[in-house]
Amino acid sequence: MPTPAFDSILLRHLRFAPDGQPLEPDASLRELGLDSMRSVELLFDLEDHYQVTLDEEALNAATFATPRSLYDAVLRAGGSESGALAS
């Protein structure tokens, strides 16, 4: 399940983020305004924060479909909240 730190990073890249409400884990990131340019910026921010590199195979629409799918990809790449840099 995505964490508050992950959601905080993600929210900065969504044009239509819900005001004052937590992100639903299975919400459509596309419907929330995540386009291809924002996806690249988000990828860099997540890789920096979690000190990981997502494999090329993970760089696809399915990975960037929902907060849950993206968070799972970060975890598979070796990311963890305990190992993340302080924001």
C-alpha cells in the first residue's frame, strides 16, 4: 500500500489531485492528470527519493496506471520507506 511519503511525491505531479483527501491506491493516474512529461519527472523524483532505478521493463503504462502499481514497482526495484532519503 502506498505510504504518505510516496503520496506526497506523487501529488506534486498530478494536475487534478484531490484537495485534502488521500489518494485512492487504485485511482487512475491518467485521470488525475499524469501525462508522459509528468511521468518522467515523477520517475526521477521517485528514483532519487528511494535510491533505486526502475528497470526498462517497468517503464510502461501498466506501471504508471495507479498509485498502487507504481509503488509496487518501486518496491520491486528495492525501494523502502526505511531506506529512503529524508525529504
